[in-house]
Amino acid sequence: MKILIVEDHQALREVMVEHLASQGYRVAGAAHADEMDTLLLQDKFDLLVLDLQLPGENGISIAQRLKRSQPGLYIIMMTARTSEADQVKGYMSGADVYLPKPTTPELLAAAIQSFSRRWMQPSAGSIHFDPLRLVLLHGDVQVELTKQEALILKALLEAPGQMLAHTRLLDVVNKNFSAQGKSNLEVHMTRLRKKLSEAGAAFPAIKVVRNKGYQLVCEAIVMA
């Protein structure tokens, strides 16, 4: 897995890079958005560790921009701002995980390990999800997904506990937080549940968690 850390505190950035590299990850570091953009042009990264407070373009703006251009990029946002409003803003910008600062290298590594488990190689008997071909595979069964269904499934697979708030999922499918937007999201969820069942998942593959959002409750493995 390739990880890019964007942190303007040089000593902290170097410690995180060194610790994650010792865990077997390929890691690069950047001090601000310009350095980050240069590295993103040179290589493809699977995960971005992003400080909220940066010189120049801040973490919220960076997350919003990259989620539009690279919706599959997993973002861990780090910040000393720990209020509920700040966390909601972080998640709405595109962050997948929100870690309070100071964050230890061990805690960061644990969050990354949780994500990496979802990207294991396919195994026999499991539902396989191919995000490039937009299909679910199970034995000889192949079920096609729409682009938005694939984005929803990928976001749920990458989320802690495979659960995301309605607002985050509305952002994934580029819908406004309105009655019409929520109705469209429910349609996508209904169709995705049906397709997961067609691919072999027990019904319901996605459940509604009251006052929290949607949770994926079946096992699916992302194909690299």
C-alpha cells in the first residue's frame, strides 16, 4: 500500500513516515498542498494522511478537491479540533477517518491497518468487488453495478465498522441533503442490496442504523 502524509510539522511528519515504513508500507511525506500535488503527479497513492491546519490550502479544501478527482482515495484527517461540528465538517469534506491530535504513530498505524484489511487478495467463496469493472463476482455469478452503486459500496467497505452517515453517503453520490437527495439515496441503497443478494450475500446486506446511517453487514473483498 502507498501512503502519502501531508503534515507541515517536519519532526512529526518524519516520525510518522519512519514508523509506517517500518510496518512495510511505502510512504512519502509532504509539508503542504503544493508538495502533495507534485507527488500525486509522480505516483498513485492508496491512502492520504492529512493534517487539517496547513500553510496555504487547508485540509478541508484538499479533501474536497481530491475526493472529486480521486473518489477511491482513502483519507485519514488529523486535527486538534475535536468538536462535533468540526468532525462533521471533516467528514463532509471527504475524510473517511477523523483522528484527534496529538496522534501517536501506533494509533495511526492501527487505523491504516483496519483499512488495509479490506484490500486483501480475493479468497474462494467470498463476494469479490471489482471497482474498475463495476461488478460483483461470486463463483460463476457476475452482477453489474452502476458507478454510483460502486462508489457507495466502496465507501462503506472502507469506513470504520463499514458504516457511514447519511450525509457522507449523500456526498459520495453528489446529492444535496434534501428530501429529494435522501429519496435518491434510498433508491440506490435498495438496488445495491438487491444486487448484493444476487451475488450471494444474505439479505439485507446493508442495514439502516437509526440516527446514524447505513451499515454494510456482508463480507465483500475488493479486488486489486
